[in-house]
Amino acid sequence: MPLQEPMEAPVCLIGNDDSAQLAIMPDALEILTHIDQPVVVVAIVGFYRTGKSYLMNQLAGKKKGFSLGATIQSHTKGIWMWCLPHPTKPGHTLVLLDTEGLGDAEKGDSNNDSSLFTLAVLLSSVMVYNSMGTINQQALEQLHFVTELSERIKVKAKDKENKEGEEDEDEEDDTSEEEFVRVFPAFVWVVRDFILQLNIDGKDVTESEYLEHMLKPKDGVGKRVLEYNLPRECLQSFFPTRNCFVFVRPVCGEEISKMESLPENALDPKFVEQTRKFCNYVFEKAEVKKVKGGHELNGRTFSILVDNYVTAIVNGGAPCIENAVLSMANSENQAAMQDAEEHYKTQMEKLVNFPIEVQELSDLHGKCEQEAIDIFMKRSFKDKDHNYQGMLKNKVQHNYEEMVAKNEKASLETCWSLLTDLSTTLEKNVTSGVYSRAGGHEAYIRDRDEVVEQFKNSPKKGVKAQLVLEKFLASKEGVAITILQADSNLTEAQKKVAEEEAKAALIEQERMAAEEKASQAEQLLKDQERSHKENVEKLEAKMREEAEKERRESQKALESRMKLQEDLIRQGLEEKARRLESEIENLKRVVQSQPPPRLGFFGTIGKGLSNLFGI
């Protein structure tokens, strides 16, 4: 669902007190949990008093919202959030994250700055880095946080079996740059108060070309070369796409402190146009926030991500993307299973009017189970070993068996009540001795058979009609024999024939009751086979969908690495380009890999499918 009520102003999502202690704000998290729409997350970072909040207010389409401040002190503390309907993507929510200014001298905690920078990277679809002046060596040195990301973020979870007993700090992370490219956001560098000409070697260049030129590493070795290259190589290697926007100074003099109250015509027209260009780019290019594997997030799943990452940092660890995704998947899969089961139960109770015939109940069960599986598949992801799908299958089967039992009970009660009503006159005649006379047996059989015929012709008896009729006729056998023996109109031979006919009729009714029971058991088997087939087909489709998401994710990473390789070759850095070969070949193999094999009716042998099918 969209936001229940539009947010009139931002709220603090992650608090950051004077002791640099991060804390998640429950009210903000609660807002996110009610957003079922896909979220596009834009975070902005940069040094304090550089105009970050103004840009975020522009993205929100508001003059006021995120606090701009008007002093030399850092104003925004922690990370503030504003959730709004996306202006150009219907059915999507735009989540804006404004981070506390980096380099606050009053706080004097670079570790805290690194944590905020890391969270901005982990949480956003697009991360905007806001700086002043130009992109030069000093600006890149100030962006030293990017060089720490490989130490502050783990993509893969620890292998507990192989690393049992080892301390976290002793573990080496073997995450390749390719893994970061898969999960990191698009990077946009915004340069404020830019006064230079976009011209390199006498040739006009675009803003993005200017950025890439400034990120060009030096060839060679040595400490100074390594220090020069490190932030540049990290930006090129970690972020799949990069772009740049330069802004002239919006107003002159002290008017800058009143920007949120100034009308647009009081600002430099070039600045206004540059702002509009920046906003349009973000609206058009910023994608839905995804996690490793290509799964798109809504507000609810995004809230789990926030909680997981902040908790890891507060506990002194490095946020692990794989752990966060697994935590999110477990939470979503559990909820998906519960929603699906609840839908099945609610719909069955709504549609079924007991007693009901076997085939009709089976058809309704099949319809509701299919809907339940669809609900589960739409919401679930990374269902390891198909545990949750298997649990859903078992829960649906259990609920169906309960419905079958209720149907049988309702049928028994209905049939007995019907026979009791229909046989009232018959019972009264037996009690009053109407049939205790010559010719009474014939009259009794006629009246009894009329009751049976009326019972057979009555609708909505359910699945136990033959069984109840068998029990009814068996209960009348003694009365029939007594009346038969007392009938003076019949010879002994005629009585013998009548007894044999009665026994034959009872045996036939027992056969029909047994056939009725066997038919119900056969239908239950058919229902289980249909359920197996339905689950396999939906599982195959889900596996293909997830494989295609991973293939597209790998394709984007491949394109990013190939472009980087081409740039390095063009810059004459062949040795650095060659280092990318193994990553590029690995990505090509993933992109060209075949889709998952079909599982067949009972699926392939393995723990996952044994969980699903109980084999």
C-alpha cells in the first residue's frame, strides 16, 4: 500500500547523539513498515554547510522540509527521512535520506562519519556526494571514506563451518570488487559553487566527462602514486554508474542563508536550471532499491535492512549484506507463508457451504490453494531449500483435511437429521403395530423404500449419504425380520426368499458405502498430486525469475567492468586493465549460464525438494 498519510515533513530515521551513538527511531521505522510500494531511495552525503538539505528539498518538491540551517554549525544530526509519492513513477515511493554533515569539528569523530557514509552507501539506490568548489586532489582526499568501504562492508556471510572459533578481526574478506559493483548504488557527485569552465585541453566536455577525467589514475608505483590512485580506483571499481552535476553559486553574499525563503526568481537562473536538470536525472535514472540477487524492496523490507545494518554498526561489527538479505528473506518468507495460509483459510470458509460434494470441495480447494501459492510466490524470495513453501504446502494440506473432516461431520449430521424426519411416520407405524398384521411386511417394505427413495432424491446430503443409508437400513433389519416372521400371509418359503433379498440389498448398500469411501480417498490422492504439480510449476517459475534477476544483475556488473577496462586501456593503463580479465570472464559465465533445469513432476532429489514434497 502507499503511505497511509502523506508525510508533511521529514522525520529522524537514525539518531546520532553527541557521543556519536547511532540509534534507530521506532516511529520512522513504523512508517516504512506500512509502505508496500517499491521504494526508490536517494541519500545525500557531504561535508556540513554545503547545501545538501536544499537539494533534498528540491527532490521533495518543497521549499522547506529538511533543515538548511543558517550558521557555521552542522544542523542535521544522524539521518533524516522523507517518504513521498514518486513524482514520475506511479505506484512507487521516493525515500529521501539526508545525512549529517561530515567533518563536524565539534564532534571530531571520523569513525562516526565513516559509519554514516557506509549507511548511505548500503541503503540507497542513488548516493549523492555533495562538495564545494572543484573536483581536485583535496576533494578526493576528503572522500577517503570510499577507500574504507571494503573494510567496513562485508558482502558474504562468514563460513561458520570453516571458520569456527575464529575472531571477526582475524578473518580475511575475500570479497571481490565485482561483488561490490553488484550491490552498490549509482554515484552522483554534485559540485557546488563551481566557477571553472568545463574545458579540458581546449575541448569542451560534459560534467560526467569532467568527473571521469578527474578520476583518471596515474600509472606507476610508489606510495604517492598509490595514495593518489586509491580513492579514484575505489570510485571507479565500486560504483556501477557515476555521474556529475556542477552548480554555480545560487545567490551572492549573505542571501545564501535565506535560500529557503527566497523566490525562485531571486536565484541565479543558471543555478535554477542546473537544479532542475539534477532533479530530473534522479527521478528518471534512480532505480528501485534492490539487494543482492536483484530483489526489489518495498518500505517494509527496507526497514529490515535499516535495522540490520545499524544494529551491526552499533554492535561494533561490519554490516554484512548477505546476512541482511537472509534476515530480510526469513522475515518476508514467514510473513508470506502466513498471508498465504490466511488467504486459503478465509476463502475456503467464505466459499464452502457444508455439506458439499467431494468434487466441488476439491475444486474450491484447488482454486484457493493456487491463489495461496501465488500470494506466497509474489512476496517470498531466497526461500533456502524451499522450507517456507514446503511449510505452506503442509499447512494448506492440513487445513484442507480439516475442511474434509468438517464436511464429513456436516454430511453425517444432515443425513441422519433428514432420515429421522423422513422416517417419522414409519417409526410411528412400527410402534403402534400398524405392520403387525397379515400383509404387514409388504406394507412396511413399501413405506421403508419410500423413505429411502425420498432420501436419495433429497439434495445437499454431502459425502456420507451412502454410509448413513447403510447404517439406517442395518438398524431396521431386526424390525423387518420381526414383521416378516409375524406376517401370516407369507409361507415359510416366501419368508426365506424375503430374508435373502433383504440380505442382498444390505450387502449392495454396504458395497455402495465402501465405494463412496474409496472415491473420497481417491479424490484426496488426486488433490495431493495436483498440489505437488502446482507447487512444482510455481517453483520452477520462481527459480527462473530469480535466475533471470541474478543474470540481469551480473549483466550490469559485466557492462560496468568492461567499461572500466575500456577506459583504462584508453588512458594507457593496460596493466590495470588486464587485472579485470578474471572478473570479466567470471561475469560472462554467469550471464551466459543456462536457466535452472525443469524439476519434473516430483522434482530433483535434494533437501529442498524433500522439504517441499515430503519425500
